[in-house]
Amino acid sequence: MRNAIRFLGILMILEGVSGTIDQIAVQPFMGIVLNAFNRFVVNRVALFEGYEVFANLALAILGVAVVIAAGRAEGSRAG
């Protein structure tokens, strides 16, 4: 289960960074996969209008937090 949560966190990081790159320039590769959050959520929610880069960076930061939390949960079980 922790590996699945860690994978989800890594995917969130990749999607956040990819969405940020897409907002600043052009998506270089795997846009259909790595830009799902950017294309389906950020562009359709009025709250994010004008804050697309920040929304994508927030997703990446949340992904880092999920990866760290999964790592700490794994460490607490060992001890």
C-alpha cells in the first residue's frame, strides 16, 4: 500500500512540473499522461484562472508531501 501511495506522490510531482512547463512554454513529451491535471482540472476551474502555474506547482509540492509521508509511514513500521 505504501508503494502505491509513493507512486501516486511521484505521479503528482511529475504532473505538477509538467503542467508548469506546459503553462510557461510547450509540453515537450507525454502530454496526454503528464498533463491530465493541467488540462482537465486547472483549465476548467474558474478559481485557478490566472494562477495556473501556481496550481501546478502546488500539485508538485503536495506530491512531495505525499512521498515524504509514505516514507515516514514505512519507517515507523520498521521500529
